[in-house]
Amino acid sequence: MSSTPRTATKSSRKSTVAPKTKPPARAKGAKASKGDGKEALWARVEAVRMAQLQEGNFDCFATANAGHCDQDGCLYRSDCLSFAKKMA
């Protein structure tokens, strides 16, 4: 019994799947647009400030611009200091 190689046949159907395209890249050194994360940072800041007020504390999250915070018992202190650097 001899085996004969099978030949590949091309399908006459064309693919209906659109090719994937990449979003346009920003030019090197270009500034980020508004939607590149600052809005998410501000949303987090506002949410924490509202929580601070509801807990009866100062609504001072991310205001430690000089890197100093005297609220040692604050649950958000470590996040606050890092957000303050990002927001400056």
C-alpha cells in the first residue's frame, strides 16, 4: 500500500475578519492628553476625601505637597504622600 502525499487546496472563501490595527503612537516627547491617567487620579483623590469627611477627619488627601503630614493615625497616609507627589 503506497501512500500518496496530499496536496493542500485553497479555499475560495475570503476571510471576513478585519485586520487588527494598533492605535496611533504618540510622538516621542509629546505630552499626554487629559485621558491618560490624571482623571483617574483625581477621581481617587475625591473619593478618599469624601471618605475622610464621613469619618469625621480633615479632607486633606494628597495635599502634602512638601512631603510632610502630621496626621499619623490616618489610614490613607502612605497613599496620600505618594499621590501628593504625582499630583504636583
